[in-house]
Amino acid sequence: MSVLQAINPNVRNMKPLEYSILARQASRINEELRQGVKKPYQEVLDVYSGDPHKGGVKPLSYVRQVLAACLYPQLVNSSKLPVDVKQTAQRLLGGCDGGSVGSYTATMGIPEIVHKVSEFITRRDAGVPSYPENICISPGSQWSLSNILHILLNAESSPRNGVLSPVPCHNTTPMSVTGLGAVVIPYYLSEEQGWELQVGELHRALESAKGVCKPVALYIINPGNPTGHVQSRKSMQEVIRFVSEKKLFLLADEVYQEYVFGEKSEFVSYKRVLSEMGPPFSDTVELASFHSVSKGLPGECGLRCGYVELVNMDPTVMKYIFTRFSIDTCTPVLGQIALDLMVDPPQPGDPSYPLYHMEKQNISNTLIDNAKRAVEVVNSLPGLCCQPLEGGTFAFPRVYLPPSFIQKAKEVGLEPDTFYCSRLLEEAGLLISPGFEYGQKEGTYHIRFCIMTSAETLEEVLRRLTCFHTQFMKDFS
Amino acid sequence: MSVLQAINPNVRNMKPLEYSILARQASRINEELRQGVKKPYQEVLDVYSGDPHKGGVKPLSYVRQVLAACLYPQLVNSSKLPVDVKQTAQRLLGGCDGGSVGSYTATMGIPEIVHKVSEFITRRDAGVPSYPENICISPGSQWSLSNILHILLNAESSPRNGVLSPVPCHNTTPMSVTGLGAVVIPYYLSEEQGWELQVGELHRALESAKGVCKPVALYIINPGNPTGHVQSRKSMQEVIRFVSEKKLFLLADEVYQEYVFGEKSEFVSYKRVLSEMGPPFSDTVELASFHSVSKGLPGECGLRCGYVELVNMDPTVMKYIFTRFSIDTCTPVLGQIALDLMVDPPQPGDPSYPLYHMEKQNISNTLIDNAKRAVEVVNSLPGLCCQPLEGGTFAFPRVYLPPSFIQKAKEVGLEPDTFYCSRLLEEAGLLISPGFEYGQKEGTYHIRFCIMTSAETLEEVLRRLTCFHTQFMKDFS
């Protein structure tokens, strides 16, 4: 027996990332550039993933100073660090066993930080109470999502369990569902209505699952990735009525909650809407809400930390969650510390406040400007069309590919939008992702790129896209 | 439907950690102490887990300096850091996208660090080649172990898949196996022979699985946790012949490889033994070998990083491993950097070498002294008996509990050794773990405590244990 024969069929069913095709191509190009091969660009520009620091956004000084002081406490004696940085580092080290960030922590996170998270949520939700015992800190939101799915989904159920999941959707959640032996039930977001979620479509999707699987959960991303749509309160109320009626667990991926910039948009959490709707909804609908340090203001993707808050969860189930989570021991301690700093930032009057505030405003203003600029430039190009961006950190325009190009893509054995991205990468040195990765209505094609970058990076992205696309349309029209 | 009814039965079968009982008790005691309740100790001493920094071992200065400099590069300009720290930090940041430890990395790890790991393995194994494409960096060794089990084990197989797993064994691996719907097939280590692994017992265990499950893998921990045993080359050769004959995948947990101190013991990797045995073994036996930053010299458990090397794995399977691993995006970047420093430490002549060398020698000498001292003191106490310690970071003595005490434990509904640990915690303020957590032959009882602590911590552990146990034997004899 070789492993190849024995491999878990659920893992075999997981759709591998297209990324590897384009990533290998990017590596090859970078290698050619190093060897002096002449190309119309100096290096590959990579806005494939939502990675602010890679895109030229500067880390928050306060976060980095506190983390460095926690790692090497001798620094605390250096006069160069602001006094509140020193105090915060000392407080945080007080919560670490042996005063070291190198010690394990409680499985669900350092208790003081869990408390801070619950206070943050209560403030965010205008007083709707949040309880520390319902919060689990985790190494990123996708980690907790896939572990909660592991608890929720029964690999041996017949018919299989199903999870309603949006199309388009970033790829890791559907991969987790498939890998656990359950079925992804796609519901389509409405592109023409700015990628709105329509409850009629949820009903259609649920109906389509009959005879195929037993739906147990609904997964929602708000603000949307890759869509950039922000749900209205009314739409959220409709969703809550739907999951209540259909007895579905609600998985609310709210990691982009800090990035809402549409003129009429505001972020409201599912927990708050649920609470405001009152009984029977507020005390029966089971909800998990996710947030993270990667997608929050610090943009510290490399530290790997997030949290999940569970609502209306039976305390007995929390025991299983604890058991499942305990296999990985604990969340990286420096990530937990960054989470503390995210939910409890410097306040007016603190020595670090002026610099922190300025850096925060810069990030926020740049994102607003980038979103406007991206939509404007993309929509000025023939054959590209981007819905208004209201939140999140991505643009996801539709690309109308000429039939002759689609034919050519088939000949080389690539999805048409993957082929488009591959040509864009080769000719303009720009690495973005194809809509195929996220799912899309048949016969439509899209591209996704990160707009959470410095203004200079975004300009260069748009310049390369414009150059390539203009020539592309000439070549294929 | 509430989740309680729908919960995955495999997760329901996972044995929850006893830790929570003792941890809650310790929290309660600490709270009482804070409130001024008088006890024969000032605070709870916790040597439950293998957590060097918690036990008073100082972090390696070089590791912390480089990490701090990577986090806050302005530090690199400070004259207080040695020049090689600055150079190393700059080199490592060069491998991070956007020059930031806050960016995502490749799923399998930063390529330069993966290369370093393969060079380290080649040196360790006296030239047996290691290839970067077979190495995956992961957030801790248990994370990669449970993800590889997810690929290997088929939750829908009938009969179920089985994994041969030692008794005693630290608890996370059996939990992972159960949570994935497979069966743990226990094989007993021979306490009287210093916790030796005997191949006859592997045959017996395999035989016992007939009609119950289909064995697919053998899990081994060498050096042992909790046993402290180090396998001989001869024993490893026998194991390799066994897995080859029985067509089992070999999971070699070798995270304690840097801690071998028995007079006649030496660490030899399974990969090296496999290579030295030549064909057919060397090119057919499928092997995964695990190591980590937590259990290696840095003892940086809180950073969450390890790696797995796969041997004789079909390249097609590597694709599935990549897909499965990619759900969690990447390993914490600061953990990856600590891994780089672990496999490529300062060399003679480097400015940081003298301090690094001294700290390393201190850690190593303290562990050797602690191991001797722990065995000596434990074996001087009536009713306690510890096998010689040859490696690892734990002592796992047998405790002969009086029948009247066992009766009393039954009355309070606790396992006898859990009850012993609970009394020890209450009366002497010492938190250690019961043998029940790790599995043990019926009718035998054990305790486990970490010896990877400062000399002062270990003395205090032994003092509290001696005081309590002496009184305990008086009370119950």
C-alpha cells in the first residue's frame, strides 16, 4: 500500500488552489529577471492576496514597538520607546507564564486578552453584552472556522452534511467543508445589484440541496471578499429569519469589519442585529462571528491570530470546542498580544496616540482613495466592469473576454480568466487572481486584486493593468 | 436542531484533557492566595506541561535579539545589538514579502528557511541527503501531525482506519486520531525495561486490531514523552522491518532530538537508520519525521513553529499535503525565523557566539543535572519509582497507591492518580499531571512533571513532592 491509494477521499476532493500555477510562473519570471532577461518591467508586482505590508502599507509603530519590547524586555530600559509602550509591554508580559512570550498560554487565549476582546465587542455593538467564556482566540479566523466546521460537520452522516456558501467566495472555507466530507451548497450573490445577498437565492439554494445533502450551516462574509459589498441591516434581518426558520447554524465571517467606506454603508455585526431583533431570534439562533489581526487595522497577517465569538451555544458544546482547539495547544503569543493592541489601542492623551492616530488615518484614507481610484480606472477600460466598492480590501471586476481568447484558453487547457491572469503576469508583471478561484456564474469571468496597498503600489497596479488590457482588447477584438 | 444533537460523533469521542479539572483547581487556589487565604505555599508551582520558560529557563538572547530586530527594524540602528544580530535580521527580512514579518509567506514556509532546515537535517544525519521539496514548515509539530493524519485517514473507511500508538503517550496524537474517525491501537512500552519499545508487542497490538480496524500507520515518539526513553539503533531497525512488512506509514515524532543525556544513549533519526538499511527499506518505507522550535533548544513554545520531513512520499501526495496545509495560509513568521536560528545558530568567531554558547551549555547542563537529581530524589521516596531518564524533558515515575487511597478516589469519582495530583496541588501547591492522561497498564499509576526547568525550580518541585508524599504515605499506610 502506498499512501497514494489510501489517501482520504475527502482531501482528494479538495479543489487545489490555482495559485500554484501563477505562483510558479511568477517565480520563473523573477528568476529570469535576476538573470538579466529584459522585460517591460523590473519586478513582478504581487497583489494576489490581501496582504497590506506586501503592498507597501507600513506596520503600525505602536504595535511593533510593544511586540519588540515583549520579545526582548531589555528594550524596555531603552529611553527611545514611549512610556506607554513600556507600560503596555510590562502589563502584557505579566499575563504570560514565566513573564515570557515563549510560554504556552491557555488554549482559548490569555485570559486578560480574552476579556479585552469581550469589552471591545460590547463597545462595538452599542452595549449588547459579550462574555469572555464565549470567545476563543485562535491562530487566524480560518483556523477557528475550519475547527468549528470539524465539530459541526459529521463526516459519516448519510446523506452528507451541507454548508450554504456564497459564490463568489474566497477559497479556504469551501476547501474546509469539502475536506471534512461535507457538501458546499452554492448560493449566488447578485453582481448586478452590487453583489447583494438575496434571500430568495438562499431559498433556491436550499431547495437545490434536497436529495443531495442535509444543510446544517450558512456561511456569510460581510463585508464581502472578494465582492466589496456591505450588507444592509434589513438584509441581515432577512438572513436571520431564514436561518431561524431553516434551523441552520450561522457562520458570520466579519473580518473586514474595520474597512467600510461606502457612502451609505456601515458595519453592523450579526450579533447586534440578532440581539436587536429580540426573542425568539436573539436567544435561539446559533452564531459564530469571526475577526482577525490580519484583516483588522494592524494588517499583521504573518503573526497568525484571530478570534471567534459564539452566541447561543450550548455550554456542553463549548467543552468539545475546547477539546478540539486544545490539539494545537494555543495561539501564537505575539499574535495574541497584537490582538490586545488592536482591541485596546492608544487613547487621546497617551504618548503614543498622536503617531498611532496619524498612521491609522493614513491607512484608512489611503484605502478610501484606492477604492475610488480602482473603480474609476477599471470602469474606464472597455470590457472591464467593477461594481461600487463599499468595504473590504479587494476589487473584483468582471472581465468580458472575447470569444477568440476563450477559445485560445481552452486550447492551452486553462480557465479563461486564469489564462487572462497568466498573460497579464507574463506581459505586464502583475500577479492578480482569476475569478475562477472564487466561483462565478457560468460564462462570466472576473479578476481580483488587493486595494489595501500604498497609493503608489495601487497606481502601478492600475498602470500595468491598463497597459496590458488596452493592448489585449486590440489583439482580440 | 441544536448543535448539541448534530455534533460530529468523532469529536464527541475525543477524550477531553484531565488538565481542565486540575487547571480549574489551580486557578481557584491562586485566587484564594490573592485574597490572603493562608496556605503552606506562596503560589502554585506549575510543571504540568513541557514549558521551559514557565519553569524559569531563560530564552536564548540571540534568538530574542534577532526577533526583536525583525519586528522593529529601527532597532537595527541601535548600537547595542551585536553586528551579527543586525546582519541576520536584515537577511531574514529580505526573505519576507515587503520586508515585513507581517506578510504571509509561502504555505510550506519561507523558501530560504526551508533550505536551511534541509541542510541542518543533512548535517545531523551524517550526509544522508534531505530535499527542501519534502519539508513543510508548520505551526508546531502537532499541527502538521494532525493535518497529515487528516490526509492519511479515511473517515468513511469500513472497517475504520487504525493507528498504532504507544502507551503511555502524550495525549494530543490519540485525540487527533479519534477526532478524525479512526481507531487508536495501543501498544504498551515496557516500563521494567526502561520503557523500551518491544517489537513483539507491536505484533500483538496489530493482531488485536483484527476485526476492529484496518491499521495504516505506526506512531512513535523518540526520545519518549512522557517516558524519557531513547531508542537504540537496533530497536529502530526492528521497527522499520515491521512497518515495511506490515505496510504501515511511519510517523516519527522526534521533537526531543536535542535532549539526549543517557550515558549510553545517542539520538539517531529514523531517516538515517532507514537510509543505512539500504533497499528495499530505504526506498519504500514511507516516513514523516517531526521536529519543533518548542521542543528544540530555543524552547519557544509560544511562537508555534515546527517542521515535518516526508520520506518516500509520492510527489502526487505532496500536492494534497500542500492543499490541506494551505487552508491555514502559513506558519507564524516569527516562529519560522526562530526555526532558522535554531537550525543555523551562531558559529565560533561570530560576535554572538560566546554568549550563545554559554547559554546553550547552561541549558544542557541544567537538564542533565535535573534528570539525575529528579531520579535520585524520586527513587529515595517509598512508593515512587522512576526508570532511568535518557532523554526528553519529563520524568514519569510510577506511584504505588495504597488500596485505601484508591478506594477513596473511586468515592470522589476521580482516577486514582488524578486524585493524587489533586491532593498534591491542594496541599503542596504543585501542579503536575496524572499518568491516566497518557494511558498506562491497568492497575498501575504514574505522575509526570517537566524537568526542563531552572535548577531552583526543580529543587522546589522535588521539595514539595517529597513533603507531600512523605505525609501521604504516613496517612494511607
